[in-house]
Amino acid sequence: MKKIDTVLFDLDGSLLPMDQDRFVRLYMEALGRTFALDGLEPEKLTGSVWKGVEAMIKNDGSIKNRERFWQVFSESMDRDMKEQEPRFVRFYEDQFGEAKAATGYSELSAKAVRLLKRKGYTVVLATNPVFPTVATYRRIRWAGLSPEDFDLVTTYEEERYCKPNLAYYRHILERFGKAPEQCLMVGNDVDEDMCVLSLGMSGYLLTDCLINRRGRALDGFLSGSLREFYQFAEEMAAL
């Protein structure tokens, strides 16, 4: 059996504590309000954004998530929205910050990531790639980290699949030439993060902001709070 030398981290609800429902509400409210100033109807806009997100979740790998999003978003809006992409970038640089009110902070997130990186582990931010780089980097910084803390950050510009599609995880393994048994996935979502167990990867389920849509029994998972995971990481790093 190969030793674990690669750790994949989820971001939202994992390294970045959050009330996901409140986060989505604040995010969508800010989005609708911002683009209403440009004459776009807020309800249609946010509904179309959701259709674009759903299309990325179902992406078959034939095109990148970014292309899939703008394709479906434009179709739903009945106009070519790609010309609005710079405006979306500005939104993520500015008004997107309103959603930070739904997030928390733990110094243990940065401590765990930097401990493992310092000890020679490959460290990947395996956040679901439905956001552009600018929005992902902002959330990384809200968690007290920087993009440079990771060997890879997945974003919609580069990825062709999303969680829980196992092809998303396989693509990460291929990039680093890793076997599944060399990797540990750390996240708070039973379906999207712990699906890696079916690939032969190990998983650590974070319970602080647990998402368990189907009410699955958790006794089959290695699990604990972020504080407990940090202790686990210290033990890993000492081996």
C-alpha cells in the first residue's frame, strides 16, 4: 500500500466555514441587485445563472466548465451574455464580498494546509469548479490562505467536470501522476467529497458544516471537526 502524500481540500464549508444557504442567498441577492443597475431583470438573471451552474455540474468533459456556463447562461437569457464577462469579474472583485457575512474563520484551516505543505505533501484545493478564478481566490483569502499555499486550485476556466463526477477527481490524479491510494480528500459534503472512496482514495469528513443530503450513516467514514482534523494532520506529518 502506498503512503498518502497528497491531500485534497474542499473550500466552502470545509477550510472556509459557512452557512451555505445564507451564503447562496446573499450571493444571489448581490448579483441580482448589481445587474439590475445594468437593466437586467434580477429574477431572470439569477435563474439563468443557476441553469448555467447546473450545466457545469452535468458537464461531460467535451468543453471546459467556463464555456458550458456561458453557453447555457446566454441561451437562458435569450442574448449573448459573454460580452458581460468583464462585468461579472468586477462583481466578484467588489459586490461578491457581501456574501462573506455568511462565512466564518478558523486559523486551523491555514495551519493544517501549511503544515502539510511544509512537510512535503502535495496540497490541492479541490473546490467544485463552478466559480471563476477571481471568486475562488477571494474565498481562499477569506479562509486566511493564499492561492500560493496550494499546488493546484481548481476553477471553472480550467476544469471540464464537477463534483460529484469521479472524472473530476481522476483528472486531478492524472495531473500529478498519483494513484488513488496516495491521496486523502478532506471535505464536509458526504456526496460530493466522500464519493472518492469508490476510487480507492481515503476521505476525512469534516463535521463542523456537515452536508449530508440523504442522511447517510457516518460510521463508515473517518470524520471529525476541523480541530480534530488538525490533530490528525499533525499525526500524519509526524510519520
